[in-house]
Amino acid sequence: MIQLKSLNQRMALYMLLPVAILLFGMGFAGFIYAKKSLLQQWGEATTLKLQRAAHHVDMRLSAPKELLKVFHKTADKPYAHYVQEAIIEQLKEIDSVARVSLAWMDKQSERYNHMGHVQNGHRGTPHHAMKKGSAMMRFHQAGLLGVTPPTYDSLIENETVSLISQLKDEGGQTVGKLEVVLRFDTLIDIDDSGWWENQKAFLVDNDGKVITGTTSKARRQLGENNNTLELETLKALKEKPFGTIFDQGHPPSEVIGFYRLKEAPWTLVIVAPGKEILSPITSFRFYYSLTGVVFIFFIILLIRWVIGRTVSSIKDVSSAAERIAKGQFSTSLPVKTRDEVGELTQSFNTMMIQLKERMKLKRELDLAMEVQQNLLPKSDPKIEGLDIAGKSEYCDETGGDYYDFLNIGERKNGKVGVVVGDVSGHGIPSALLMATARASLRQRSQLSDDIASIISDVNVQLAKDVEDSGRYMTMFLLSINLIDRSLEWVRAGHDPALLYDPNTDKFHELKGPGFALGVDQEWRYEANKKSGFAKGQIILLGTDGIWEARNREGKMFGKEPIYEIVRQNPDLSAKEIVDAIFSELTRFQGDGKREDDITLVVIKNDLDY
């Protein structure tokens, strides 16, 4: 399959190919229509020409025929011989009549006795003259036998045809014969009339016998050479008075038109070559093809010009995009047009400005993330008797989760502080509030070991900073006394810490009252205490981003998986437990998007005393 890699190739194919197909289809359909129209027009024109030529022949035959019909009507009429002589005189005055012959039957010899031959005076000297007043025999009825085929007449030294009437008595016996001889060349002169326009033409009888024609080669019969077209014409002229027959091929090699005479049993036939008839459409096809090629050429040039401008603008955008990908924010691209490409360029310029600002913001966010990451413990603390590990992951570059390890009060008092906090929301505002809380908490924890007072003072400071902003922070501060193995904690709206005792295989929540920080600066927090922090017990402090995490199906992770991991792995180190819980959470969420920050601190008692 051809792969179109460039926009030039695709647009040339998708625009030029349909245009070429359309032009070809229109030209082909126009050629077919024009060919049919020309053939039909030729057939109609030829039929009219043949009809006109046949009409001339019929007119020349109809005059003597009409006089013969009048002669027939004189049968058994008194004084008929005067009328008959007048009719014969009129017949001889017709230009095409060569002679008139009247003969009566001799009953004894059963032969005709000619009354005389009346030959047209201006066409030659009469052989026998019929005198006026010659005796006429009476007849009862008469009938015209028809027109005889052309024969050579030695009297006039030319071909003639005859109109013969038989005269009969009351018993139907032939008593006489009236013959009107006409010169054939005066009826139809196929060589000089020119109605065929230099095409082959014939005069044939009803059986297809050629009476005369325009070809130099003598023809006797239509279809004598088994010509399919002539055989079809011979069949057609027996079935209908006129018509047009087309030969096979495109265009047909020959076309024949024919028209039957009314006054004689003859048919005029004209044969024309198909190429000559269709020469106008052939010329049209040539010029149409030439015009189509030129038209397509100019279309290609136009497409190349339009596409060239479009592609040039798109290449400028592409080159600018490559520079932006390398961090090179150059000047804006010039908008050259007002079309879609111009809109694309304008949108690209707007995008470049916004992208430049976003890149600047991204660098600032990266710096903020770096700063915030430095605010979290760089490593887990090494404290004799305790195994502590913590981890925090943000869903954005910066977040609001916080954990830290503190020295509560004076040094060497045996107290270790662990704090976990969660600021509402995400991003830069949450990160700033988390940094403020960390600084305040670190400073205040060094002045006193009263964790309730520490949290209360931090709350007063945060409440002043976030008033009217709607922001707050939950926090859980745990103080571990390594000397008497006691626990002391303050809950500031945070989820209770979890205490697991592997000896009893039970979890206990380190609960207690308390609002979130920043809500009410007058609130005084209270410390909660528990003694008997035994060897092997495990404490977990985390944010709700862990157990409220959901997968793609919307199912919540919950705390049960955490319980199960701790129960199944109480001998693991604190760091290994943290990693196991994070791995299970990642597996649970799959490729689902994380919606909240997650933080977890695990404290394991390894005291030997």
C-alpha cells in the first residue's frame, strides 16, 4: 500500500484525483450522449432526404397513373373513345413518357393488334402514329398491373419502365392492353441528383435486387457478399417503409438508411461510413481531451501554489514547535492570511506565550517541590530502641502532607516526637501552609515538652495566617518516652494512629478530641496518654490519602489491607512495612489517577529493657 508521507502528496491525491475522475466521467458521458445524438440526427436527416427523393419519383409516376385511372373510368361509357383519345394525348405530353401503346386482342389469333405507338414528339420520331378517330373497342373494366423493372428499349436506346393496364370485357376476359412507357432516367437520376452527398446509394426492389446505384462496381443484390449490415437492411425494408440500421462497433463502421417509394415497388438505400458521420464528435473528443489535459495542468499548478503557501506556513509552525521543544522561545510567527492557517498561526503564537509562562511556572513549581522535599526528613532517624521509617508521595509537584521527627523539650529527656499533618487541598497554597506549620512546630517544640501547649500555640499562629481563606490543617503529634515506655499524643482533627500488638494480634486506635488547626484560635488542645509501650508493638501514623484511595472501578482501598500487611509481616523492619503498604496501594490503583497525597510513618518498638 502506498504511504503518503507529505501533506503535498495527500492534498494532490485527494483533490486532483476526484477532479480528474469527474472530468473523465463527464467527458465520457458527453461523448456517448453526443454520439447517440449525432447518429439519431443523421438518421432523421437521411430519412428526410430519402423521403424527398422518393417524393420526386412518386410525383413523376403519379401523373401517368392518375390519367390511367381516368382512362379506366371510361369503361362502358357512351362516346368513350373521344375521352380515351384525349387521355392518350395528355399521356404523350408528359415529359417522362416515351410512348403510349394501345392494343386490342384478336379473338381468333389471340394476339394483340396494335392501334399504334404514340411516341412523345419532342423525344424522337414516332414509329407508328395513332390517328384521331381510330376505332376503339369497348371494354367493361380495367386494372393497372404495376410498374415493370427497367429494361433496355431499342426504340429510344435507353432504359424504360412501363405502366400496363389490362382491359377486360364483362366476362373478365382480356380484350386489350394499354401500355405507358416511361424513360427511367427521367424518373430518377441517381448519378446526378446528389441527394446522397458522395455516399453510396442504391435503388432496390422489394427483394433487394439492385436496380441502379452510384458505385462503379456493378451490384446485383443487397447482401450478395453476406454483409451482415446489408442482410439486416434487407430484412428491415420488408417489414417497414423506412428506417436506419447501424453496423457493429463504436463507432459503427457503416450506417444504412432506406425509404420505400409509394408509387413503385422500389426502395431508396443510402450507405454512409460511421466515422464520417461521427467526425464532429471525434474532433470534439480530441479537443475536449486536449482542453482537459490543459485544465488539469492548470489545476495542478493552482493546487501546488495553494498547497505550497499552506505547507510553508505549516512548516513555519512545525519549525517553531521544534524550537520550543528545545526550550527556545523565539519571536511570534507572522500571520500571513486570514484563513484557517492564519488562525492556526495566531493560536500557535498564543500557545507559545502561554507555554512560556507555563514553563516558567513549571520551573517555579520544580523549585518549590525541591524546597518542600528538603523540608521533609532526608533520612529516617537512628534512635536506640526504636525502628522508625517514614515516606510521603504527592499527587502534584507540591502537596500539603507533612511528617517530621522532633526533639520534645530539653535534650536527653528521653522523649522522641513524631508528627504527621495534612493540609486541605493541594499545590502551592497547601505547601506554603505546610511550611509555615513546620517552622512554627519546630520552634515551639524546643521550648517545652508539653505537647498540648505546643499544638495550641501552633493553632493560634495558623488561625491568624489562614483566617477567611477557608484552609485548615489536621495534625497528629506523638511523644514517645523511652524511659518509662509511655505514649502521649494530641489529635488535631487527624485520623487516629494505629497501635498493633503482635502478642494479642489486635489493633488499637489512639483516639482523642481536637479540632483541625486554623479553625478556632481559642481552642485549647488536650494531651492523651498510654503506658506500656512494649517490645514488638508497632505504631502507624498516616494520612487519609492512603485508605481513601480508589481504583478505576471506584472501589476504596480502606484500612483492612493495611491491617493484613502488618499482621502478616510483624517481623519486617519499619521501612519494609512502609514499602509493602505503598506497593499494595500502587497495585490496587493500577493505572488509575491518584487524587490525594499519601504519607505513612511506622514506629516499631525494639527496646530491650
